[in-house]
Amino acid sequence: MNLKSLADLLGMSKTTVSRALNGYPEVNVRTRERVLAAAREAGYEANPMARGLAVGRTNVFGIIYPLLPADLGDAMFLHTVGGMTEALEARKMNFIIGPVSAGNELASYEQIVRGRRVDGLVVSRTLVRDERIAFLSKAGFPFVAHGRTALDTPYAWFDYDNEAGIRMAAACLLEQGHQRIALLSAPLEMNFACQRNDAFLAALSGAGLRADPRYLISDTIDRRSGYQAMQQLLACSPRPTAVIVDNHLSGVGAVRALLDAGVEIGKEMSIIVWGSLADTLAGANVTTIDQPDPAGAGKKMIEMLLALSTGTPAGELQVLWQPILLPGATVGRCPA
């Protein structure tokens, strides 16, 4: 049954029936109750696209994502997107992913905004200086950043405490007597990598140590680059006794490189990885800095987007969750 049929059944205009279904205050209570009861009895369900067009909304939110080869096998990414999708489906809304090439990313944002093809966006993999966020802020388009940036303008963001997580990892290794500690990082133009790198250097400095430049390797963002970076560390003389990897994708490669090299992890070399490896290195029992509840994080970002759409100021929508250290078998005393 469509809206016209329901209106004919009730002997009312389509406008009155539509306004009653959508809760407009000018429709009196008795009329609204009569319309809702008839709609339930007839099994009528509003067309969300038509309703969206009527009120200037699409009921669709999205993310423009420059997919890397490893992303579709990234359990943390999929859990987060799953949480976003679930939160919107509960409200009979939709979530879409728009994969783009890295060089066409900003142009895709401009196209989406001009056409108002979605009601809001999640901006992922934020950069220290992020032109996407600057553009969306200037355009007044609703968005939530999954991560922070150096932008001064107030904007809505959700993030985990990068500094606190690295401090926990460094403290864990320092307590075990390690002094030659390495850091494998994602590209440092990514804000999370920059924050984690700065926190690592500060933690070593606070312990009276200086980081060996050979032990600081960036641009490790997938399994292959993590594997190669760990091989580079193993070739150092002296080599580090402990390693922190700031992202779980390169962490998989780094742990695999140690296993392939026959290094006894936790005895000859300790390692802590940011992010869960349970889905990719089952049984390895890696010590991790965990980002709890990625699906819940996805739901939270959708709640923030919906709050933006109802007028909550962006500066009031800034959420920082705390990571936790999950002990495993890959950290031990510094070898003599």
C-alpha cells in the first residue's frame, strides 16, 4: 500500500496523512492516532527515499575511503564499520562506503557535498594537516572525524588516547629493564602516528634515554612493510631488545618476521603492538595496546553525526576513549 491508497482509505488528503505519519504538530492528536492505526492495520510502511526528498534528507551517511589492499581483511576496520551500519539500520537509515584512489579523495568530498548525496560523513585516517576536514568545516557539511588533526576550528571528533597508550607500552618495557627500544610507525603525516611517535620520544626522554635513529622506522602501514621494517631492525648492531609497533596491520608483519627469523619472542626480543591481532595471529598471545569495543566506537560516531544533524554544536562532540594494555607472552625481561 502506498501513501495515496492510505489517504483514499481514510478519506483524507495525502498531505494530512503524510504530516500525521511524520509527527507534524499541526495535526491534532485524534487524527494522528487514526492515521497511525490505519497504517498499522494496512501494513503501510513509508518510503524512506520519498520521505527524505520531502524533508531535504537522504537518510544515508557514509565514509569516503582510500582503500589499501589489506583493508578488507582488517578486522578492526570491519568491526567499526559494522557498528556504524548497525546503529543506522536500527533507525532505518543506511551507511555506504565510497572507495576512492588517494589522489582523487578531496575531489570526491567536493562532489558528495555539492550533490548532498549523503546527510553526513565519517572522515577516517585523519592527517595532522587535513584538507578534507578544513573543506568540510568551511562548507558547513556535517561530519565526524575518526581521529584528530591540528585544525584550530572546532569540529566533531572521536579518537582513542594515542599518547596514553604509547606511555603504557613504553612504561611496560622500561619496567622490564629495556633501554634499546624501537618504534615502527605508520606514516607520520597521519595524526595518530604523529601523536604516538611524539609520546614515545617523550617517554624515553623522561627515562633519561635517547632514541637511536636506526630504531625509528616510519611508513609501516601494512603487513609487508611491517615485515621489512622488522628485518631492518634485526640487521642492526646492536639490535633493539624491544619494539613497539603503532598499528596492528604492520604488527602482524613484524611478529611474523620475528617468527621466521627464529627469534624467541619475549626472551630475545620483546614486542608490543597497538591493536588486536587475535584474528590474524591466533595463538601468538601478543602483548597489545587494545582499542576496546571497535563496534561500539562505530555506533558512537553515528550517534555524534545524528546529534550534529539535530543542531548540537560540533565543538561539544569531541570524544576520547582510553586504550588498555593487554598483557601477553611477548614481553619479558631485557636479556643480559
